[in-house]
Amino acid sequence: MALLWPDRALLGMALCFLVGAAVSQAFLPHCLSETLKAIIDGQASGQLAVSTFTGPLSNLLLAAIAGAFFSSLRGACFIIIGARASVRLRRQLLESLLKQEVGFFDTTKTGEITSRLTQDCQRVADQVSFNVNFFSRTVVELVATLCFMLSYSTELTMISFATVPLVAVLSNRVGHYMQKLSEETQQKLADANAVAEEALSSIATVRTFGGQIYEQRRFQENLQKFYHLESRRAKVYIGYLFVIMMLPHLSNCLVLFQIGRLCVQGLSAPVLLAFVFYLQTLNGCFNSLADIYTNIMQALGSATRVFELVHRTPRQQLQNLGGEIPKELVRGHIELKDVSFSYPAHPERLVLQNLSLECPPGKAIALVGPSGGGKSTCVALIQRLYGPHQGHVLLDQRDVLEYGENYTELVSAVSQEPLLFGCSIRENILYGLPDDHPARTDALSPDVVSAACLANAHHFIQQMADGYDSCVGERGVQLSGGQKQRIAIARALVRKPQVLLLDEATSALDAESELQVQMAINNLVAHHDMTVVIVAHRLSTVKKADVIYVIAPRRELVRPSLRRNRNMGSGRFVRGSWPYY
């Protein structure tokens, strides 16, 4: 109901039209009975004429016109309500997803999330535009029909309801079973979508290693599980529909038997005809209610999956104590104190244990060591992508989780595998910056050009057909790896951050481009414009750093004397990391 509350005025109008349509439809058998009664009575009295039945016939026509008019308005209102509910639900779901911690996406497949955002949301929205519409109409029509039936014969009406309790109990049990089955079905379909999305997004790798048959088999296995669940639903539906369709006919037989007895006692033909029409309408209402109820219960399975994410509370909450801190007041002093951390996907594997390191403002530190030692993890913690299980990550002696939304302008990063979006180069460089940011002042902002020049990207951008307005394609597919990396570096530099994180940022550059970018970064560091944290394996990237930390598993640091003798300077152990100068 909360989903429809913003459209309560339109929903009220739709319900009014619904009542008008249902009452008009329920009034049709009565008007038909009155028309036939006028004809029969006129013929019996020998005074039958056109004027005898034009009055009741006019009422019949007016009821039909009113029913059609109100039904069309009702349908249009529910279509609009359904569309608004669909947009609102998708917006709420995406808003909730964007707030979740990165660890949530480590343990949840992208295909499953996409399935909830598309198919599940659509199924929930369909309940508003279709099932809720027809369910409400059927209920109102049922009530109006019962009122007319009671006015004709209370006895026959009660007989008509003989099978209603059985139908209600059966529909309730089958409905709950269908809801659980629907949740399982949607999950299996989401698993299949995840396989397809993973294969299509990595099509080059699939083709390179000939994995087409393997991916087809994985997809087919998940679809087969989906098919088995649908088969179970079909078997249940056979028995359910058989009983539901037979019970009204059993009730009809009882009613017709009683009608026969009443006709013997003198029941008039128009009353008999009207009651039979109402009985058919009543049976149609019950069949519709049973069908709609089952569909709604199935849709609740999808709704449960959607609202589970909409109302999910992120495990990592940004506190934002004291509001946002102006950029000019931030010095860029980074410090990790006794940090321990493991990824949500593998909580049993401790990546960092009691790690402490420090980078003074305006200085550069380098993190080196074997792959898997935790270098990129340190960068991710400084980015606030994850929160430490123990210890603190500090910026200017303040926990990074306490900073406001402008933290992404204070701390910027360039990853080893940069991701570009399917828009222009300018929009990729300015990505995430607010509309009032100085870098968005004009079409060719000096800040954008300056950042591109520092990243050694300005030259190749100018050579493109549309310059900074050139579209890079989905995930930057129209650019080379080195070009994407340089645009990613420009995207980080245009923010003029106090802290710049470079996680193998120059790995995709050629030697000349790497040298130019490294010289630009060194110049920035030399002028104390920013604090730089560098993760790299190349000596050329880290040799200008003020402090170098070796991040490695403890088992690889058991004999530090051997490492000190390899011309790396004097060193000492500090809580799980080994800095050397």
C-alpha cells in the first residue's frame, strides 16, 4: 500500500470508476429481466406494443453505456497507476542498491540483481495495473450481484454459496504454495540470467578459450532447474483448476434443482431468467477471484525478493558526523591503525591483520609486495569501499566513515582496470561531479584540459573526430587500454583531491606515457599539492616515493635479514607491514 500512497488521489478516482462499472454490469441482468417481464406481461394482457418495453430497454442500454464508460476510465487509471508504481519501485530499488556496501556485490551475482530490477519489479507492477484492477472490480461486482440475487430469492442465494468455503480454503492453501514456488522459480531464473550476463560481458575471453559449449551447458542446467519448478507448478495447477471449475457447476446443479421446485410452485419466467443470469455472473466472479488470488500470491514471491533489497540496511554506514568538511581544511594525512580485514565473500581468510601505516600530508608512500598480500585492500579501505573489522582508517586523525558526501572529491583513485561509461570523454572525466562544480563551468573547462594534459591524454583526445565530445562506447570499448587508463587518471586529477590513490594506475601505459604521467605526479608531490598512495610492482613507479611499505603475508617476512641484504636499505617490522626507506 505504501507503494501506491503517492497516487492515492488517482487511485481514489479509479476506485470510483470501478464501483460505477461494477454496479452498471451487475444492473444489466436486472434490466434484461424487466424488459422480458414487460414483453411477457404485455403479451399476456393483449396490450403488447413497442412503447411497452422501450422504457426497460432504454435502461438496459444506459446501463451498458455506463458500464463501458466507467470500465474504460477505470482501466486507463490503473494503467497509469501501474506505470507510476513500476517507475517508483525501480527507482527505490536502484537507490537502495547504490547505498549498499561493496561487500554485498561481492556475494550477490549481478544477474540476480538485474533480474530483480527488471522481471521481479515488472511482475509486482503488473499486479497493480492488472490483478489489483480486476480483483477490485470483481469484488465490487460480486457484492452488487449478491444484493440483486438476495432481492430475488434468499434461499437460492444461500444455496449458491454452498461451495464458497471449500473454494476459499483451497485457494488460500494453493496460493501460499504458489508463492513459495514462485520465489524459487525467480531465483533459478536469476541464476540463469547471471550465467548469461557473465558470458556475454566476457565474450572475448569465452571465444579465446573456446568456452561456448561450457557456457551453454551452464545456462541450460539453470534453465532446466527453472523448468522443473514450472512443471511442479503446472501439476498443482491442474488439480486446483479442476476442483475450482467443478465446484461452481455442482453449486449450479443444486440451484437449478431448487429452481425447478420453485417453478412448480409458480416462479415467474423473468425472475427465473434474471436469477440464472446472476448465477452465471456469480460463478464468473468466483472463478476470476480464484485465478487472480493465485496470481497475486505468485507475485508476492517476486515482491518479497524486491522489497527485501529495498529495505535492506547497508552493513557499512557512513556517519557524516558534524557535516561536510571544506576541501581547503583537509591536509591529506592518511593513517591505518591496527587494521584487520577479510572480504565478505571469504570471511574466514584474513587479508590484513593488525596493519599500521602512515602517510604524512603532501608525501608519497608506495605499497609493494607479492600479489594477494593486501596492497589493493589497503587502497579499498582508504576509498571507503569496505570498512575494517578491527582498527581505524583515518584522514587527518578523523575516521574516514565520518566524512560527508564530498569525500570522493577529497580522496580520488585510479584502479588497475579502469571502467569508463558509455558517454563522451568529457562526461567520463567529469563523472560524479555536481553540476555546480567549477570544472563544469563551460564546454571546454580549463580544469578538464589541465587534468587531461597531466594524464598525457590531451594529445590523443584532440586527434579524435569529436575531441572531448567523442563517445567511448560501452565500458570504453572504442579506446585502447592505455587510452582508457589515461582518461581514468584525468578523471581522478580533475577533482584536485587531497589524496590520490594509484592502484597499478600506470600498468597499461607504454614506457613514454608512463614516464610523462609519473613526472606529472612527481611534480604534484614535490609541490605538496596532494598525498599520493601508490600500489605498483615496477621500480620506476615507486622509486620517487618518500616511504615504501612492503605488504606481504607473515610467512613471507619470517627472515627479514635476507631482504635487507638485497640493496633495499635498512628496515624494520611494524605490525604486519615492513617499511623501508
